Amino acid sequence: MKADPSPRPKILILVSGEGSNLQALIEASRERDYPADIVAVGSNQAKAPALAKAAHANIPTFVIEHGRYGSRDEFDGALMQEIRRHNPDLIVLAGFMRILTEGFVRALRGQLLNIHPSLLPKYTGLNTHQRALNAGDKLHGVSVHFVTEELDGGPIVAQAQIAVGADDSAETLAQKVQAQEHVLYPIVVRWCCEGRVQLGAEQVLFDGQALHQPLVLPAN
Ligand code: GAR
């Protein structure tokens, strides 16, 4: 009898909003050679449209509403319990708009990936598109990074750039950045699931070598 094939990596995705990145990951995971299965989608927002996208794809969902918890520690404790239940190899934050506690992030070191709509280290936090416009930036974009205790400050795996045009508004930049997000995130998640990308002691390792600069998909 043939030995069982080694189990495919399991991804758990956390969302708070629309779920367009979730949708991109669902579609990627349906490709025959995609090296991972999405085992669950969790949200801190019961009404997040992303949850309907997950349900439509027959992916189990859970909701941990942050308003029901007295502190960040309690919320993160409940979230951790739910994550452990699914035993994922990788936790993918896809528009998950909660700041996680240091203990939570440390416990999942190297297993937590985030996507952020700016060319980090520029513009951590919110309103990244308007801030890029206000600064007169000619290049803007998106970063995928490992989550560490520093908000939006963990080691960056890859970025995709977009050119900022004279007519761009925060809304058009958001659209252009999101189109790049939907390309970049499935690629980086694939690399993580294939074991090509890992978090080393201080920096990202790509195929076992320290990555001194993020990989960049340039603006075309
Ligand atoms: C994405 O643009 C993502 O980069 C951003 O939220 C959006 C979620 O969209 N994340 C952050 O700002 C995290 N700091 P989606 O729900 O359609 O995927």
C-alpha cells in the first residue's frame, strides 16, 4: 500500500472587512498545485462581508467579537484558543484590523503574516494612501511582512509597487494597491507553505539565505 502523502500545510485567515484578499487566497488555493488548504476564517466583526465569502467557499468560520472582551489580553486569549483548535501552520492576516498583544505575537512567531497597504517602513497604521499623496510620493504600494511585537514593523518578505499619477486620489490609489495585493499575497503565502520563506532570528530567510531587502514587484 502506498504511504500517506505528507499532510498539506494548513492556513487560517483572519479578517475584519470586505475580504477581497481572502477571496484572492481562496481562488489561489483552488489551483491544483497550490501547496496549502484554508482550514478556517476568523473575524472580530460578525458582520464582515469576508465571512460570507468564506462560507460561500465552504470554509468553516468563527467570530470572536472584540467588544465582548474586557481587555486585549482576554480577546487575544479567546482568539488563540480558536486558532489552536484548527492547528494551522500559518496564520494570514488579511485586513484584520486589531492590534495583537505582544504575548500573542511572540507565541506565534514566524507563523503570522500580514499585508499592509504601503511601502513599509513608510506609513505604518491607517490612512496610508492619503499620507502617500500628501507626501508627494511618486511610488506607493503594498508590503507583506511577518508580524512581530512592533506594529507594522516586522521583517518584510515582499512588496509590490504602483506609480502614483497626478490625478490619483486616495480612492484610486486604494484600488491600484488592492489589485497588487491580490497578486502578491497568494505568492508569498505559497512561498511560506513551501518552506521557501521563513522567519530567521532577525530577518527573513528565502531558500535558507538571509533576505537583506524585500523582494519587489516593480511598478509597470
Ligand atoms: C487591504 O488593503 C489591506 O492591505 C488592509 O486592509 C485592506 C483589507 O481589504 N490592511 C491594513 O490596513 C492592515 N493594517 P480586504 O478586506 O478587501 O482584503
